[in-house]
Amino acid sequence: MEDKQSYSDAHLKDVRRSPLGAFDVEAELKKLPAKPGVYLMHDARDEIIYVGKAVNLKNRVRQYFQSSRDKTAKIRQMVSRIARFEYIITDSELEALVLECNLIKEHRPRYNTMLKDDKTYPYIKATVYEDFPRLLFSRELKKDKSRYFGPYSSAGAVKDTLELMHKLYQIRTCSRNLPRDIGKERPCLNYHIRQCAAPCQGYISKEEYGKNFQKALDFLSGSYGPLIGELENRMLEASDAMEFEKAIEYRELLSSVKQVAQKQKITSSGMEDRDIIAMAKEQEDAVVQVFFVREGKLIGRDHFHVRTAMAENDSQILTSFVKQFYAGTPFIPRELLLQTPLEEEEVIAQWLTAKRGQKVHLTSPKKGEKERLVELAARNARMVLDQDREKIKREELRTIGAMNQIGDWIGIRGIRRIEAYDISNISGFESVGSMVVYEDGKPKRSDYRKFRIRSVQGPNDYASMEEVLTRRFTHGMEEEERLRSQGVDAAFGSFTHFPDLIMMDGGRGQVNIALGVLERLGLSIPVCGMVKDDNHRTRGLYYQNVEIPIDRHSEGFRLITRIQDEAHRFAIEYHRSLRSKAQVHSILDEIPGIGPVRRKSLMRHFKSQEAIRDAGLEELAAAPGMNQGAARQVYEFFHGKKE
């Protein structure tokens, strides 16, 4: 079964929703089907605040709205904010679980137990199907002809290992098609620093290269002894021959090999793949510790901070963690050792088995070696939680606390999403606009947008900003209407997430431009300006025709500064990229007889306009796609006619 599904998926039998203003909770509760599916709770702003799954939607959703003393304070708080709900019917509880995982990851509802860390683990990819195979860094484990090693606990560990493999076995890193392209281009720098045997030049046979590559695979599989012995012998031989530089080189390689080898600790006599998962919690903070065991070796460990939301016990927290973590992890081990049994354990085991393609076992050991490993993970989780408690509090003060502080200054509660805008140009040349987004005090870069100004000529920041805002919100409204007409929730659009607050890089003028655009479009979104002093430093917020002073030593002020700097940086980077493209295009485009194909080929070969300009006539003629006549045209364009 695929682990990604959408509203258009054939497995989803029905999607039920009603407009926010016309929603009658009691009437909609009566329409709930007694079937498996996923339900989504919306607040008054139509934001998704909770996603859950149910074997029986009718029974599960009704429970939220029934009066009961058994409800916790957190659940009562969440229910008080529900303005409407919708649901999606699936064929089975397993399909509901898959969809629930995807929707939680997409919307990150505030009342779901959320995995704060969004990590993907790196692998080493061996392209064994190639005539001259490579070792590559990869964050995806695909079902292709390659062989994968990992996952590793950090990108640094992968890069260190790859660097060692290139030094030891001179494995190529280029993407050239070999043997087809042998001899077509010069060897790269790696050949000259003895980190590649240059198969691109035919300096090493396919058979010899294959032997070296197999040694690298043996090393990655955990066979360190033969290599360590070989390096020790080479070091002693070089020392006896008084070749001390070589001896030092072998000594450093030997040290690197031992360092990599020491990271692989044997944890059991078997060759199993397993993850060991335990947690520690305190109030609404929790840390989950995971030990990664691959082929019987502990290859790494990592911890994850979890926002517990409505979870009341360890089982609920670990259940939410397992669903979210393995929804985004390509490798599923054969066994999970868990501190406590999961809720929905049977359906989760079915889901993981489907993802792995082999049986996955969920175990909560009570004695023996496995129980000791789980206890070790739990102690590590407790240690991290104790160490990071103050760090977590500082981070929350820096992010969510800063958002609340800004809201207090201007009298708005519950600000979660801020959008900020900036314009960049040089004397009106290639004016561009930037939109940056901060959610819960952190940048949400996936929602950043950039705009190339179309309707404004010359340096007119007000008119440019008016165009940017008009395009942004018109696009959002049109996308929302289109999605709703297709029966799809508007929350799935890329432009339909409107902000709780718009921050303009300026005072009254910029604010009035934004308010004018919103009024024309019939939107009601608060707008405030970030007012600067004569030294271009933020001194206050302009809101509702009043300049509000702010404490320059506060976290709110620091967040405003970060937002302002980020909007400015994003606009400048986009503007710089357009200027660079325009300059390259305008110069090369003027060379007579050099068309788009040759221009692209020259840039691909020489990498820059300066390199093309500095190249000699013979170098130009030797470039792919060029001949003597075309090379002369390029050379004479930059240097004049050659006498």
C-alpha cells in the first residue's frame, strides 16, 4: 500500500463538509456514518486544529460533543474551539491511519501530539549497476538497482565516511556517463589530489576499479580488520624505507578508519535490524530517544522533542511518535522495542509491515537484554529532557512567546502566522517583491514566495508593493474558490493560508497601501508597519494610525528584527539572481552566429562568462558543440580580430 494518499484517492469513499457559517453541529452529527475514516476539526478561522482517525466515525466524533465528566481540561478546551468538522471515509482502519499521518504532517494541528523535529536520515548509496559505480550521499531510500548503507545518525558521519572511501579507494564522484564519455573531458581536481583514479580518462580498467569498489563495500558492511591490517603494514614499510611523508599519510588514514569503525558498537550477537524507543516526559514536554541497530550494530541514536498536546499517558505519546516518525522515514526495521505497548498496536504493525514489505514486530520487553536496552534508551531520554528543559523554555520564549508579545503590543490574541513583504530594485531595474512567512515564531520557508514586478516601471516601491499584495491575495482567493468548487478543502492550497497579521517594512505609507488592497478584495486582516529611526533601526510598530513604542531588549523586538531582515534578504537574493541572469544573457546573446544551444553549451563547459572571455581560441574550439568558425566568433567578440 502506498503511504501517501489524497482527497482524490480511489480508496477514499466520501468527503463530507459544510460551509463554516451554515454549520449545524447537531445536524451534522446525525449524518455521521458508522464507517472507518478520518475527521478534521476546524476553529472559527477555519484552521484545522485536530486530526484523528476512527474505526467508527459515528461513535468517535459524537464523543467529543457529549457532556461527560471524563473529559480532560485539554479536550474540553479543544472542543470549545470547534466551529465545524469534516470527515473522510476510507475502506479500512489501516487506510484511515495512513491518511491521518499524512494530514497531521501536512497541517500540524495545534491539538495533536506533534513531533517537533522534522528529520530525515542520510544513507550512502552505492550505484552498483554502473560500469564504474559511485558512492553517493542520499536522504532517500528508493527501490532502484542501487545498494544502500545506513541510515546514519548524522550527515556529518556520512560525509566523513565518503571522504575516507574516496581517499582509500579513489572512487569517482562525477556524474559522467562511463564508459561512453571516456576521454571527452579533462580529469577533475579529485584526480590531481589522488582521490579519484580517473576512469573518465581510461587510467584504470573496469576490473581494477571494480576490485577497489568491492573493498569499499566490504568496509561499509563492517569488515574493518583487513583494511586496518593493510594500512598498518603500509605504514611500517614506508617508515622502514624512510619515506616518512607516506608513513604519516598512512597513519592519518589508519586513524580515520579506526574512528569510523569505533562508531559501530555491537549490541547483540544476531544480525537483526531494530529500533529501540523510549521516552521521558514532564508536564507538556517530552523527549523520545531512539537507538538505531542495523545488522546487529548500533549505528547511532537520536532524540526528538515532542509537544504532548492532549496526550495523557506514555502510550498515547509513543503511539503518536511512531505514526509520525515512520510516516516520513524510508527504512522500517524488522523490530521495534518499545517502552510501553502502543494504542492501535495491531493496525500500526500492519501499516509498518506494508511499508517494509516484510513482517514488522512490535515488542515491549519486560526482562532480559531487550528490556535493558529499552531502559538505557529511557535513561538517555530523561538525561536529554533534564539538560534541555531550560533550552526548550528559552526557545519557546524566543518563538511563541515573542509572537504573543507582539500580539499584546497591538491588542491581538492568538497570532500564529505572520507574513512580511519587501521590494528590491536598483533604480527601478528588475523590481522584485518578497513574501516571507513565520509560523509560531519560526520561518516557514516552504511558504515563501517571490514576485517579479510586471506593471510598474521605474523605482516606485508603493506601486510595486500594491501589485505584490494584490497578486498574492487574489491568487489565494481564486485558488480557494477553485478548490472548493472541486470538493477539496481549501487548506490544501499553496496560497490559501492567509496570515493572522501582515507586517510591512515601513510606516504609514506602506500600511495604507496594504489596507487599500485588502479593502478592495473584501478581506479583513490586521496590518502593522515596522517603523525605523534615522539609523534604519526598528523603533516601533505602526498600527491603526498609532505608532506603538516597543522594548528593544524584548524577544518580540528580536523577532520583528529577524522577520524584517529575512524579508529584505529574500528580496535581495532574488533580485541578484535576476541581474546575474540578465547580464550573462545580454553579453552572450550579442555574439554573432552563437545561438541558444551553443550559449548553453559554453556556459555548461566554462561555468562563467569570465571563463569564456579568458579562454583561448583553441580552448573555445575544443568545447562541446563548437568548431573553429564558432570559436573565432566568440574570441573576436571579446578580444577583437586576431591578426
